[in-house]
Amino acid sequence: MQKHIVIIEHDRDILDIMRYLLEAEGYVVTGYAGFPSMNELVLMRADCFIIEEWLPQVSGQAICLMLKAKILTSCIPVVL
């Protein structure tokens, strides 16, 4: 089964490059150019989150803390 990685990165060029590289390695990648709703992230059933620290709406650290506070996402690795 392929692993699912969710990327949150506001720079679309960086997002596209990360998606290309990870998909080339066999991962399923969902990318967001901004912060989606927390419910949407929880329902993604990701195996890993890669989050930019300096997002325009909210910091990556804040998103990480919110993910770790949810039962369904608390054990999923987060890379900032």
C-alpha cells in the first residue's frame, strides 16, 4: 500500500517540486498552498505531514500542535 503524504506549502513552485519528487518515489501526495480546515486534514488519513513553518494564515507550529491534539492524527509524523 502506498504511503500518503500531505504537504502544506504556500509557495506553489516549492509545492510542485516536492510533489514531483515524492510521487517519483512512489508516494501519494496531497498538496495545499494554504491552510485547509483542520477537519479536512484529519480526514486525509495521511501517513506524514510536511508543513511550512511560515504560512501566511497560521504558523506551521500551530498546525502541528493542533494535529497532535487530535486523537486521529496525534501519532502521525509531522515535518516542519
